[in-house]
Amino acid sequence: MSVPRVRFAPSPTGYLHVGNARTALFNWLFARNQGGVFVLRIEDTDEERSQSSLVEAIIGGLSWLGMDADEGPYYQSARTDRYAEIVEQLWSAGRLYACDCTREEVLARTRDNPIPGYDGHCRERGLERGPTTALRFRTPETGTTVVHDIIRGDVEFPHSAMEDFVCVKSSGQPLFVLANAVDDRDTAISHVIRGDDLLPTTPKGVLIWNALDERDPVPLPAFAHLPQVVNERRKKLSKRRDQVAVEYYRDQGFLAEAFRNYLALLGWSPSGDREKVDVQTMIGEFRLEDIHHASAFFDVKKLTHLNGEYIRDLSAAAFIEAAAPWVAPGRVTARWAPSTGAPPWPAERFDQEVFAAVAPSVQGRVSLLSEVPTMVDFLFLAEPVVDEAAWATRVLADPLARPILEAVTRAYEDCEWERETIQAVTRSAVDAVGTTLSKGQAPIRIAVTGRSVGPPLFEPLELLGRAEVLERLQRALTRLDAG
Ligand code: GLU
Ligand code: ZN
């Protein structure tokens, strides 16, 4: 028996849409589960869509997610001759007819019709094909096309409610339904897995398919129409309201594995109440029959949480490598640079060893890799970026801040410069001032790092060096003097 063949067939948009990435993933998981073939097809019959830069983003996104195609990409723009041949075949079999109605004419005639759409006006006019005629499919007047859908069961489309739809525009350009069906036939696709927004077009494709079968029978694929991916308002993700490009999430510092895992949960669940599952488990358990009917909420909070879990599971070395694009985009380990911009410090001040030393404590505190630079910037900037709100409330407004900063300054002047000693002398210094290490740390942290939150304090102090720490404490004291 031949192996299943599935395809991901995006129209180039210049980015990989999250909903499309989910469609691609379900195709890919199905193919991997079945030992099948995952085909990539670029549906670029619209001329403005056939630019290679628009396609690169899609291929790049798939590759980032580890879903490279086994076959393709095939480009519809390269198959115009084939579509012309098919159009000839359908025309000579009488399955198409020419129509010269304008949109306005059709609208004027059909405004009050109970069933919207074209009214069959040119069906029996016997027009010749020409530069002003579109070609419409002669939909049977009676009967029903039943789409057998693996997820939704049988969906019936009575022909009486289907119009004679356009297959070829007057410009000669074949439309989506035609090119799509022809390509699925020619590449022997066995399963069409795609968003359920396309379900209304499926019976048209099936009619074309069956018409072509008269000369050249090809088994109709099985269909699986996936529930929509929606935002918190339960609306389809919109380019204007929502971040829909997979690249955006990559730039924010989502790990590909975490993002892919989360995409899999959009309409499918692994066994046993789990959400975090590795790709082998997904492949092993994936079944089209288990896909949910309800639309899937793309919950960025949940995705972020899952990403944090994936980050914490990385080995120290893998975390350092994963963070490289955000902290050291010039280094060889950074394969690409996020469009969120370069880190805030001058490249030559970055010190890989210092970063590697604090990385393990940063790793447990971020949910996104893009959060890493603000956690460590004080180590690589000549002066820390001060969180003014934290300065106002936790230094300026705290009567103990000055005595604490003065006491640790004295203690740091001649203690051994090593984290445990630094911690011990800090403890005694804040004790003497009458507070605890956990409370007394805030002014020190803000003076040295600029922020009220961050990795544990004493290791970074050691890494910064005595002179730099004393200078920062002094600067904070001078600023306190100024009020
Ligand atoms: N090119 C179509 C789209 O991006 C998808 C076609 C299909 O999967 O059948 O909406
Ligand atoms: Zn007409």
C-alpha cells in the first residue's frame, strides 16, 4: 500500500501565520506518525504573491519549527501550462461555460434571490471563450456533494444551493479551487488537512475532481478540516489585533520546541492530562480522529508559561546557546539576530565568561529569552539603567537606605572579594543597621544593578569586581545627597 501523502499549501504572505503553522504541524505530525510524506506547496497564482521574499519567511518559519518538507516546495506559478491543459479538458467535456457578466450585473439581477451567488445567466448562452469571459463550472442542478470529513463527519452540500462558480478569471488566471484540486490530484495527496474556513470551497474542489476523473480517475483524498485558532474574544486571529506571525514569537524568545508543543495543543491533546510533551510523543500519539471540534484559543499567557518550563529544562550550555541571539548577536553561536534589536550594551563590553557564570541563575527566572538582557545588562553597561520607580520607593523613601549603603561600602572596602564572604559581610552590615538581609538587599541591588529584581545578588557583585561595585555605591550615595 502506498504511504499517506499530505501537503501544507500556504499562499505567500511574507510571514508564517500562527494558524497556518498549526495546520502545517498537524500535517507534519500525521505524516510522521504514518510514515508518510509531507509536501510543501506554495499557492502563488496571484501575481503579487509570487515574490520569493514572501515565500522565504514561510520556509524559514517551518524550518525554525523543525518541520522541513519531504517534497517541494512546488510553486503554482510554475504550473500555468498544466492548469491551461486541465481547463481545455474541462471545456471540451462541456463542464465549463463562458460568462461575460460583470459583478455589478450579477448583483443587480440577484439582489432579491433567496440563495446568493451567480444565477446561471450565461449557462445556456453558448458564449465563446474570450478576453472578457470568465469560465464557470457547470454545477449539477440536482443532487448533493457529501464531504466526508474525519473530524466533522459527513457534511452535505446540496447542489441547489451551490452556484456555478468561477474556475478561470477573464484574465485567464485559474482560481484557487481549480489549481488546488489539480495539484492535489497531480501530487497524489491522500489527506487534505487544512483550516475549516476552507470547508465551503471543498465541494467545489470535489466537483472539479470528479469531473477530471472521467478521463483520469484518481482517488479522492480524505478531508480533515481543523477548528479555527481564535483570540481571547473568540474571534479568528486578526493581523490587526493579534500578533499572528511565527517570527514575532521567535523574536520574543520562545523556543521552537516550546512553540511547537503549544501549537500542537491548539485542537489536540496528548494522552493523560499532559500538556508538555516531547515531539516523539506527539508523533506517536497524533490521530486526526482525536482533533477537537471547538475552536482553539491561542493563549499567549499559557504559551509563555510553557516556554518558561522549556527554558528551565535546558542544560546550562543549551540555555547559554539559546540566549546568544539576545546577548551576543555577533557571536558564531548566534545563528540569527532577533528583530527586537541589539542588546543595550556595546558589543565589546560583553564578556561570555561572566554571562556563563550568571546564566544558571537567570535561566530559572525568565519565561522568554528576550527577558535575558535586562537581567544581566548591569554587568555589561558602564552604568546601570536605573528603574526610577524602584529608586524612588525603595531607596529615596527608605530611611535605612543611606545607612545600609554606607555600611556595605565600608565592609566591601577590604573584605575578601568572593561571593560567600561578600554575602557574610553584607549580612553583618545590614544587621548592624537594624534590618535583615532580605529587606536590606533592595537598596544595594538598586544601586548596583539599577533594578529591584534580578538574579541572586552576590555572584554578580563578585563578577563586577570590587572597584566597580564601590563606584556604583558611591554614585548612589551622591545621588541620595542630591535628593
Ligand atoms: N492556500 C490556501 C490558504 O492559504 C490553503 C489551501 C489548502 O490548504 O487547501 O488558505
Ligand atoms: Zn454570466
